Amino acid sequence: MRSSNKPLLALLVGLCVLLGAARAHSQQDLPQRVDAAIHRGRAALLPRLAAQLNAPPKEYPMGNIALSLAALLKSHVPTSNQVIQQAFERLETMAPAETYSVACYLFALDAFWQATYKESLQQAKRHGKSNSPPVPRVPPDGPVRSKMQSLVSWLTRGAGGSWHYRGRAGGDLSNTQFAVLGLEIGLQNNLEVPGEVFRAVAEQLVSSYHVTGEPISLGIVYLTPAWEGITPGRTRVANAKVAPGGWSYSFDPKADPSSTMTAAGLSSLLVARRALNGTTGYDPKLAREVDRQVEGALAWISTHFASYLASGPWLYYGLYGLEKVGDISSAKILGKYDWYLEGARLILRLQQQNGTWGSEVNTSFALLFLTRATRSHVQTFGPPVLITSGDGARVKDDSSDLVFVSKLGGFVSASTLFGFLAETRDPLMIPLVEEAEKGFPPHRVHQVFSLLLPLWSDENDAVTQHARTTLELIAGLRGGDRRSFETLGRSLGRMRELERAGEATGLEVAELLDSSESPLLARRALDLVDRLGLLEAFPAVISKLTSSDAHVLRRSKEVLARWTGERAPVAHADDPAPTVAAAWRAWWAREGSAFVASRRAARLIEDIDRANDGLAQDAAARGLSKLGQDAVPHILQAMEKGEYSIHLVRVLETITGKTVGIRSEDWRRQLAGSAVLK
Amino acid sequence: MLRAGSIHLWPALACLLLVKARLQAQETAERVVIVARGGKLSEAEVSPSPQLKVPALWKLALEGISLTRVELKDGVRLPSSPDELKQWLLPAGIAAEVVDWRRGSGGEAVASGGVQTLHKLFGVPPAPTAAEAAGVAAFLAAFGPTRVPELATQGQAVTTQDLGWLARSAVTIVRVDAVSDGAAAASERDELLDKVMEKAGPAANIMVVNLPERGAGTVIARGPRLKKARVSEKPRSIAAVKGIVSLLFDPIAAEKNPAIEQESVHEIFK
């Protein structure tokens, strides 16, 4: 018996090995087969688009043409293709009327611009380095941008978080998902999209969500975006126990979810969440509910995955919805399904002999799935690099956030670079941002804060550690929570504004000095106090006399000595820091207000002398009058020089109520012995 | 006809051109009005203040420069003779009309000073020959006549109500002899100043020279080249005041005058 079973066992093992090998081979050559299918599909769709231009479909002519156009551009048909050009010309003649159509027009314009951008990059690569790519990543002011803005504005007209066939109000989830994806295109292209729209969308979806069962264990494998030549992306596994749920076509919270509408609701919720994250109007309660429903919908899709592959009239529409969910969420595997692998295999199997998948609409959806059309610009290309001669000296003004990264051989937008790391949390990116951080000039350090803080998340991963360590290093602080660094970042930003304006009040700078123990902030504030003579900030300066930072300590002493003429009142200069500080505090309590009044009077008298016009002289004279009798000795002292502004006479009369005339000796005689001169 | 080669005609023509240019310059130059006040001036008229009842003088001080210490040694008084007054205040060769203002109904001002003609000021060219005169006539016809302002004759009575006398000469000295330091009299003198300032216009140089019976005198002046809203307490003599007046007429020549202190120039002029 035993000996007779051995051949059978060997045969079974062999079969398993062969099947496994065949499956592995099938996975390995999938990219080539997908490329071939896209090539055949676009070759079949292009003449059909030409036919659509000759005889536009009766229903949704704009939407049908724009959808085919977007699919062809995503399939790398050159932007210079004549049919593509003609299609845009035809679209230009059509007035926006339907939600689907307007959204598809936006897809097409976005696809056109991204294709143009990518073509220009490839051309630059072919011709070697140039000063900059000829085409910017987002359309600049011009016909494309203005068309996109007008379409976005059309979508945002009306009210509420849902759309019907002809605009924003009421409606269904199918129209809504197209509208929301159109608005995301607006965001990606830096167009004006009111924040309230996304809040309304989130509220609409949260209120119509339907939980279908008890919590289940859900595992999702995320694949973060790749950046060619820098990082292939990385996978991250998240496990959670969540109750599955989803949406129905009519936003009915009691209706059972459908596969297409759950994908539509989830992709829309993901877009709204991305738009709302970090904005002040994003209610924490709503945010928590959105997060919960995102997980629940992912769980629903993973448990109903087979329904997305089942044949039916909405197969390609549903697969396109699945692609949007997968690519916006960066999910690679939902539960036990590699959604792209499964969907692509099915689509390859269903491609017809003529290269299409039936109608133009289905062919377009199939191509959009295969090309992963929804992947964001960052996911597709990585942050754009402006190629330069490499000396890093080209961009220096404050308005630009470009930083030179030698590893990239050019300038890159700091916010995009750090944003990419925040999105991917890929440790391979850290050396790049480290270089960018080192390249920031000291006066723009506050910008580094605003770039690093978003990297500091609840996940205690390498990215958070990098953000925390770098912030501590820059600020000169050990420990401290995220909130304290947020405060410091804001203070540094404000400090930069005051430095640039060249004017500040002593009280505000004192507040900034007191807002953090950071020596970085203290050094900047002390420089500003010194530069502008901000006497009201001196109590805060005195408090820095006990600083453990040698530079801060030295500057505090310098500032106090320079502006008061005192080196260390009462205490000896060599006394311990607390003793010196205590002596200064006592001096300030005793003489501070008179000292400030005297310096302020001197400054206002100087202002009167320097002012070129009557208005400025009047303003300074009013300020001087407000100081009251403290100002009188300073005014008389200024008059003693024998050459002075006649406005000082006006001020003296206002303060003393006396009429003495313009001669200083008459004033001195008149006021001799009075309280004001004591 | 102008003969080519008539060499002796060229100096006459050049002289005419010079006269024409200077006359035109005189017509377009800023007017100079000096109000010389003496006698029983009130304190406020010498050292004004915004709260005292001399608003015109205060306005002048705000718009110009105030010199608070003009030293009047040995009881220096306001000269009664127009020639002496001109000698005190004006550089040599400057034509001016001197009017004597006295308090009274209607605020009558009487022109009592001599008038120097422009010919005297600029010099008279030698009389041309008949041929030269014909050439000059042709020249004038081409360039238009040089108008010589009609000057007031000595002793002509004028009033403050229409201030027509102000328009008769580019340089006018108004002599004000204060016989009372009462508020009403001071107010009337300030009103005269107000009218003079208004009539002369903002581009005019207006200088009030106060020579009180007691204490130091003052000068309060405004003008396009004078500093605004400044007070200078440096002691100055009447001669120094005359130096300042000469700067109004010819800043470049005055700069070369060693009698004028450069420090004063910087304190007073822009």
C-alpha cells in the first residue's frame, strides 16, 4: 500500500509546483501584458473618439468625449495627436450642463496638463540638463487654468454635500463621486475650491453611512508612493477590528450598501478627509467619525471583494471605483485581495479581439483602471526637481520655498518634498529632507518648523523620531512635546515678520521672548530688541540673564548695558547670574518706568526733528504730549541746544497749560522750581 | 537795420539782453515782504505762542524759522527814515518800496520811502547811436517789449484794505511803529500781518523783524528756501539779519560773503 501511493504523491506534488510556477510566471509578466492591453485599447479607442467628434453622442456628449479623451491621455497618447487636439477644440464649444460631463472635462484637462508636463520632463532628460523644465507642474494663468477654474466653480455652485445630474444639491452618490473627484483635481492644481464643500461632503456621507455587521478583523497592506530613482515605496501593514459598512445610491442610511456606491462613497470620503485635514474648520468629532467609516468601508470592500469582479452592466464602472479607492488610500491589499492584480487579470481576460471592452465608456473605464489613472501627481512623478547648474545660488528670496538638494541635482519645493515624506513615511526619504533642512538659511528657520511638525505623528516611527530630533536640535531644547514646538514655530514665524517690517512693540517681543525657552528664539528676539531699542521688553531681557545658553546670556548683558548705560546695577558684574539678574530686576522696579518714559520722550523728540511733513510731526507731538510731565525735562534739554522744532513749544504748552512763547530761557525761568523739573 | 560788422553795437545788444533777462527774473522771482516792527510791541508779538492772540504770527512761525535773539545794543530803535531802514535790512542795490503803517481807522498805510529805479539797480546802457537804436528797436519788436513795472511815487497814500501797494514792487518793507502794547493794538497789527501773508501768497518770502523797546528782538520768517517750524536761539546782530535777507536775493553771492556765518545758513535755510 505505502509503496503504491508514492507515484501518486509525486504526481500531486509535481502538479502543485507546476501550477505555482505558472501562477508566479503569470504575475511576473503582468506588467508587460497590461502594457500590451493598454496599447491595444488606446489604438481601438482613438478612432472611436474621432467618430464621437464627428457624431457626438446624444446623451452627455461632453462627458463621453471627455472620458475617452482622459483615458487616451492617461494611456500615453501624445498630447500633440490631432484627434486629441480636435477633441479639446470640440469640448471648448460645449457649455457645461451636467455633473458627470463637467467632472470628466476636468479629468481630461488634468490628464492633458500632466501629460504635457511629463512630456516636457522627458524631453529635458533627452536633451540633458536645462535651467528649468519648460512646463510647470500645474497649469499657470492661461486658458487651461481658467477653463479648469470655471468648471470647478460650476461644480461648487449651489449648496450641500451632494450632486444631482445638473449640479450641486440633493442627488445621488454616483454624481457626487464624480463631482468630488473633479474638485480634487481642482485642489491638486491649486485652484480655488471653498473648504465648506468638502465639509458638506463629509457630513453628507457620514450621515448616510450604513453599518452592516459586527466588527471583523481587517488587515490592510499599504504601499506608499514610489519616486523613481529615490524610493520604490514601502509597504506598511495595518490591522484593525472594525464593523463593515457602506453606502447606497440614494444616500439612504437604512438601505443596504452596494459595491459600486461603497467604492464611490469611500473614494469621496478619502478626498474630503485629505482636503479637510489640518484645516481649522475640521471638527474633531466629524474627523473621528470619518476615520471610523473609512476603515469600515475598507472592511466592507474586502469582505465583498468578489462582487467587484462579478459580471454585470456596472462591472467596469465598479472596477474604476475600486481603482480610485485603492490608489487614493494607497492600499495594496484589502484583506486577502491584491485589488489591482485581481482587477487587471479580469480586465485582460475580458479585452475583446478589437481591443476594446465594448462601449467607449467601458473601454475608457478599463483603461483608467489599468493605467491607475487616479494616482496623484506626487505618486506618479515624485516632487518636481528644477534642474540647475547646481551651485544652489539661484533661488534666494523669501517667497520661494525651493531648496537645493545635491542628491537630486537641483532645487525642489520644500513643502512638496516634506509633504511627500509625510504621506509616504518612507525612511529612504529622510536623507533628502536632512539635506534640505541643512540648506535652509537661518532667517527662514520658522519654515523648517512648519515643514517638520506635520512629520511628527502619533506613530513612533523613524520619521517622527527624525522630526523630533531635528526640532530639538534647531530649537536648542531637549524634550518638549509637539505643542511646545508648534508654539515656538509660530513665535519664530512672527519674529521673522517683525524683523522684515523693521518695527515692533516691546511688549510683543517680550511676549515672544517669554513664550519659549529656546535659545534660538531668544537670540533673534534679543537682536530685535537691540536693533529697535524696545525698552518695554527689558523685563523679559532681564529674565534671560539666568539663561544657560552662553550666547543668550552675553547678548542680554550687552543689550541692557547698551541701552541703559548701566553695567550691573548694585550687583557686581562678576557675581553669579541669579544675583546679577536680581539686581537688574530691582533696578527696573525702581527706575524702569522713568527710564522708559525718558527714552520714549527722547525718541519722540527725535521723530519730531526728523519728520518731513506736518502730519508726522503732529503725530509725534501728540505722542510726546501724552507722556505728560515726564517729558518736560527732556523737551527743555532738547531746547537747550539752541535749535529746535517749534512743535516742542506746542507740546510744552499742552502739558503745562502755560503760555510762555518760543524762547527756551523763558520756559526754564517759568518752570524753575516747579514739580515737573524735580 | 542791423549792420553786420557793426562791432560797437554788440555790447549794447548784450546789455539789453541782460536787462531783459533780469527784468524777467525779477518778475518771476519770489516776492519779499519785510514787516519791520518796533515800539511798544507786546510780549506775544515778539515771542508768539499758539495760545496767545497772535494767530498770524504763530502761523508764520509754524511755516518758517524763528530767530529768538536779535541783540539790540544801546537802545537800538526802529529807524524812522526809510533810507536808513533799507540800509539796515537790505543789501546795497536792491530796489524796494517802504510803506509806513500806522494804526487807525481803515488801517491806512502810506508809502513814504524813495524808490530806486530798475535802471539804477541794473545799470543803464550807454545811449545808442541812431543806427543802433534802430537795431535795438527791431530786436525788441522781435522779442517783445521789456516791461518795466510801474513803481509808486514817493508819498502816495495806500490802505491795508486792498493792499494794492504790495503789488507795486517785488521788495516791500512795511514799517510798523507800535504806539500801544494793548491787546487790541496787538491784534490789529497781527491782522495786518495776516492780510499781507494772504495777499503775498504762499510762495512769497515774508519776514517779520521785531525790535521791541525792551529785551532782545526776534525775526520770524517763512519762504520757499527757509526751514519750517524751527527755532534758532543763536544771538544775532541786525547786521546778521541783513546778511540773511541778502541770502534771499542771491544765495550764491551771499555764500561768498564772509560776514554771513555758514552755521546760520545751515540753521535757517533748507
